[in-house]
Amino acid sequence: MSSITRRQATAFIGTGVAAAFGLPRGAQAAGRTVTIASLLGNDKPETLVWHRIRDIVENKLPGRFQFRIVPNGALGGGEKEVAEGIRLGSIQGSVSTTSVFAGWVPQAQILDLPFLFRDREHLQRVLDGQVGQDLKSAIAEQGFVALGYINYGARHLLAKEAILTPEGLAGKRVRAVPNPVHTELWKALKAQPIALPIAETYNALKTGVADAMDLTKSAYAGLKLYEVVPFLIETAHIWASGTVYLSAKFWNSLNDEEKQAFSEAAAEGATYFNELIIKDEDVSVAQSKSAGGQILAVTDRTAWENAAQQVWTLFAPKLGGIEFVNAVHAS
């Protein structure tokens, strides 16, 4: 070749191919597929957060990565199954509640203690502090990289009837998050916990396998659970913390520039998620009510808190002692 080098010619041809298929420049040579799992639809914060992260990464590193964001639980199973895929490296990222890590990181269970956190701001202070940092380190040792904490909102009781006092749960079959704290909470309330992936819950409630469950207002509407459990009772017994996280295998394959890009994108994405959740709760409540769902207040919150105290006593020795638990509660 006389006027251009072989390398220049190859680059020119590659650019033409990319243009022909509508791909960003460099995508055909360097674009790596990043598979992201979301359990909810394209209009929900769990999916939208990844659209934001994708756009930020693309702006910082044009054509370096191709995000494949898969909504509606299409990759199969619930949070735990997705986490297992991420740990193995078949899925590169997702968002999930911190509850999902309990089997690998027992100390994460402190975030699930019932009635530990007073409100959204209280939870955020704890996540931004030493407790949050220590959990990130422990999670990293198990094959996950938690890039930013998120807040799903409070978990409330969802039931087929208006259960306004703890006594109303006696003997009820309650779908429980596959997490020891959640299981013991329902036992403390005299219910029968049933561990089920979220993807199986709707049918379990519809067919009578379960009578009740707990979830956030956003997911209540997102999964159309008002069709099978028309009562949402505002117990706010657990503030559902979560994280934007990646597979450690994927993370370790990135160079420093790429790690910084993903870290910055996840930090901005986490803030965006928290803003979306607050707005989405209002929309979700309106949607649930219009479809026949009823939002009810508990008659005596103290009674619910007292019933859950034995869960603190049971798990405190594994979580740093009751003094530590009380300190987090008072912080």
C-alpha cells in the first residue's frame, strides 16, 4: 500500500462496517457485552438505573462496552439466582436488596433487623458510615463488588385480609425472603414462613400456598400483587437497603480507567435510583388503589415493634452484640 498503511486501511474498513450497522466507532473491535439482570420492567427504577449507568459509561468510554439490560426477570429466578449468576460471572451486574447476600455475608443481616431504622435518612447515615464500608469489604470477599448503596423504601405487610395487629398473623402462611432474619421475624409474629423466590410468589398467593408476604410499595405495584393480596398494611418493619453491584470476575477484568468509570457511574446511578424510588412510590400507590388495592395504617405500631424485639436478641451475638445493635438503632 502506498498512500496509507495496512493498519490505517484496517481501521478505515472497520469504521465503515460499524457505520453500516449503526454501531458506535470502535464497538466492533473493543465493545464488550455487559449483561445486566433486572427483575422488573423497563419503567421501574431497578431497570432505569442501568440505563443511566450505561449512558454515563458510554459517555466516558465511547464504544468500549455494549450493555445488554434484560428486564422482567427474563434471566430466570429471583435475586438469589441472579446473585449466583453474577458470582459465577455469567451475568455482569444487577441491583438487589442486601438481604440476598446473607448466605455469603452473615453480617449483612443487621440491615434486615426489624424496626432497626427509623426512616430513610437514618438508613442512609448507617450505609454511608463504617457499617456500610465494612459490608462492602465482606461482600467483595465473596465474589461481588458493591459499587453503591440504594434504598428501595420500607417493606410493608401485604395480605389477603386487613391484618392490623400482630395477632392477626397467627397461623398465616407468609412468603419470606430466603434470609434467616426474615424467617425468624415471621416466626416471632406466630406466622408460618415459606421461603419462595419472588418470581414464584404471585402464583403462590393466587393458589393459596401463601396468605401474605412483605414488599415495598414500588414492587407491590410493579409485580401487580394487588391482584392477589389487595391489602397493603403500612408496617414499615424493614427499610430495604440494596446495592448496585457487579461480578468480581468482570470487575477484575477491567483496567483502572474502566473501574473508575463504572464506580462514578454507579455512584450517580445510586443517587438517581433513590430519587426514582420516592417518585415511584407515589405512582405505585395510586396505581394500586385504582386497581382495587387498599393501603391501611397499623392500629398500634408499638405492638409490632415489641413482637420483633426477640429477633434482635436472637441475632445480636452474630452481629456484634446487643450493644452494637442498640448503637446502630440510636445513631
